[in-house]
Amino acid sequence: MKAVIIGGGISGTVTAMALRLAGIEASVHEAYPSGGEDAGAFLTIMHNGMDALRAIGAEAPVVDNSFAAVGLELVTPDGKTVERRSFDVADSAGLTGPRTLTRASLYRALQEEVISRGITFERGKRLVSASPGVARFEDGSVAEGDILIGADGLRSVVRTIIDPACPPPRSTGLDVVYGYTTDTSIPQAPSLYRMIQSLHAFFGYTSTPDGSTYWFARLPTAEGVRVGLSAAEWRSAAFAAFDGEPLPAAEIIQSTGDDVFGGHSYDVPSTPVWFNASMVLVGDAAHAASPAAGQGASMALEDSVVLAQCLRDLPDAPTAFMAYERLRRARVEKLVAGSASVSSSTTSDRDRNWLYQHHIEWDAKITRN
Ligand SMILES: Cc1cc2nc3c(=O)[nH]c(=O)nc-3n(C[C@H](O)[C@H](O)[C@H](O)COP(=O)(O)OP(=O)(O)OC[C@H]3O[C@@H](n4cnc5c(N)ncnc54)[C@H](O)[C@@H]3O)c2cc1C
């Protein structure tokens, strides 16, 4: 069997590595002509995402490019810390627990790992259409294979090929702004997420071992209100949401230069059709959670490994796709539904063990039922 994977982000690269381990040939076709340089933002891969990477021996590139997230603190609008939580991490160095890294370095690390494992990885290949056995790209080239895996993210083309009537992504009612500052004189949160619920918006920050600070601000707003903003304009929008409050948010934002990225956020609560006889969706293409969940990447990693297990153990693609959907749909839709309510209320989800303690045993045999 040969798999053609569309999208070389998180799920595309990890699906390719998992398939290789399962003895299935795969090639990856990514729309962007270069690495993930324009992929602003940062993210945290939680316990369950790291577990999925470990299942296929692919955690090292992530660990090497990230720093540990050891816990979080919740702070109220008047500056009181109301909750401190340590993430459950088995090793003292924090290597097996959640890891924070920029999206660009995550993509780069995973793509380099795919290439180093001898898997074909093509850039500048934007899928425009597909039929059974053939993927067609914008540059006129094609890729042939027995199955097509749509790992092409939130605005998946493969999703619309499988089901032209699929619902479009939904606005979460939030603009999300990210920034990076190297100013070490501002309040720091070393390897810790300090999450601040202010009067009008939500702010979170964490500091790297060398004293840089990564921050994000979630600003409730309708879709289409802030469009085409420059870095300075996004910084001003974030600053305005926290200015005058007894919190460090405005100070941190003010200390940031042009390393600011913003945009409106979307989710995909339920995709009615995940597969047909020769095509299947993974990661955000199948289900996308609000950024408030902090789980989209981890879920994409879980999907990728489970899909490869199903293709390894079941006799044909449709049977494997059916088992994959059975194993994944309820879990991911529970997450997306929970994160949508987190987005709207900006409260924290306190019981996340069902998410974090998920474990994938690579050698476990997948059965049809
Ligand atoms: C602002 C923001 C913050 C987030 N923060 C977190 C976080 O802290 N923790 C977390 O776990 N998750 C977070 N997420 C979610 C996480 O980024 C996604 O869930 C994750 O990237 C999904 O991985 P994926 O591989 O399915 O999709 P993507 O990472 O989006 O990868 C899709 C790839 O497909 C390529 N592509 C798209 N269309 C085509 C095409 N037609 N042809 C070929 N290639 C194509 C894209 O260029 C891209 O490389 C966040 C998301 C956003 C928007």
C-alpha cells in the first residue's frame, strides 16, 4: 500500500513516520515552498501528545527544540492567584511532560525528522483536486497512491473533496494575539503558565530558561473586525485590552517589539464524514479545537499514530478508516465541545486527566470492533 499525505504540518509528518514504522510507504506533500517561518505563535504539546510521539520514537526532535511546562497558575482580575497546579511529570527533568515551543520550530523539527528517516517530503505542492489514486497539485504535478490522507489543517481541501457539503470552520468569537519578548526586567513565569482572567480578555505567559517571555492574549470579538493588522496594530489591540489593570499583562505587551502575530480563531466541532473508500482525514482536517483548548496539536499527534496502527492491523483501507474513526471521534469531539465552552466563558477546565492520561501502546493490535 502507498499513502499520499497532503500537508506537512504536525499530523502529516507524524502520520508519515508512524506509517513507515508500520511498514507502509508514504510521501508527504506540503503547500508551502519553505519551512514553517511564517507559522507565528507557539504551542504546548501536552502529556498525551508527547505520549503519541513516544509511541513511535519521535519525541526527541520536539524535546530538543522546546522547554518544559511544569504547571500553571490562575490569576483573577484583581491580581490574586487563586489556583496553582503542577503538571504530573514522571521525570525530574520534565522531559516526559508538556513541552512548549514555537510553531515554526515544531514544524521544522518534524519535517527534518521525516526527511532524515528517508521519507519523501515535497514542498510547494498545494493540493487542488483529487480522485481515487491521484492527487493533483496547483503546479500541474500529480502524486499517485492507494490512499490519500488529508492532513491539510483547518481549511482542508481533502475534507471538501470527501464531502462537498461539509460545514465550514466556525468562529470561536476570539482574536488571539501572540508575542515574544527578550526583556528580562518584566515579571517572569519560568516554565510555568501564568493565566490571567482580566475584566475584558484573557492573558497567558510563560518564560523560557534564558528569560525570554512567550505570551498570548485572547480578545473576544466578532469575525472580520480586525483584518490585515500590522504587528504594531496587533500589539496595540492587545495592550488596550489590559491597560490600567493591576496585572502584568500590559507591561509585558509593551515590552514586546515586532514579534507579534494575531488572527481570528476558528474551530471545527464535527465533520460528518471522515473518510471514503480511499481518502481519510487526520488532525485539524477532521476536527479543530479552539486555541483555548491547548490540545489541537496533541490530538493531531494521537490521530496520526492511531490511523497508522489501524492501517497496519486491518485488512483493507475502508476497514482501517472505520476503526480509526471509531477509536477517535468521541474523544476529539468531547475535547472540541469542552474547549468551545472554555472559549466563551474563559474559565479553566479543571479536570483534564481524561485528556492527559491517554496512552497509546504502539504494539497493541487494533481489531475491527
Ligand atoms: C492561534 C492558535 C494557537 C494554538 N495553540 C495550540 C496549543 O497551545 N496547543 C495545541 O496543542 N494546539 C494549539 N493549536 C492548534 C494546533 O496548532 C493545531 O491543532 C495543529 O496544528 C493541527 O495540526 P495539523 O497537522 O492537523 O494541521 P496544521 O498544523 O495546520 O498543518 C496543516 C498543513 O497542511 C498544509 N496545507 C494546507 N492546505 C494544503 C493543501 N491544499 N495542499 C498541501 N498542503 C496543505 C499547511 O501548509 C500545513 O503545513 C493552536 C491553533 C491556533 C490557530
